[in-house]
Amino acid sequence: MNGARAERVIWRALSGIFASNAQGKVWFLVGSHVDPDTKVFALTEVYVLRRNPNISPESKDMLEYYLRCVQKRDPEIGGGYLPSDLLAG
């Protein structure tokens, strides 16, 4: 396994662990021109978060939207979720 591939495998594993332990509202921001074949969020985290029973319904709704964009291979996703209660602090 070459260095770049090994690095991506490790990054995906760590990201999957992180996403599987998420709780409550999960916020994220995704830019445009996303390549779903190379971006860890599109390859791993969105699927792990989707199965995670501990995240909020609002987070799941935004993840479903993002997942539809990835599945349609729409590179102009440019969306995200930032819960308003994070700004109230």
C-alpha cells in the first residue's frame, strides 16, 4: 500500500470512530466541488453518522440531504448545518 493510500485508510478509520461516537447535534460545513470519491466526509462519516442512533433528528435530516447530493454525484453541494444554540453561548 503506498503512503497516500495508507494515510487515507487511517484517516477514514479515525473519522469513522469519531462519527460513531458523536452525540446530539452534529454540525458540518461542506463546500462546493466536492469529489465524493476522495473526501473522507462523503466516503465515510456521512454513512457512519446516518447509522448513529445518538445524533439529533435535525442532524439526520441535513445528513440525508447531503447524502442525496453525494449519491447524485452533485459536486455543487455547498451546504452545512450549524445549530443555532451553538451561537447563543
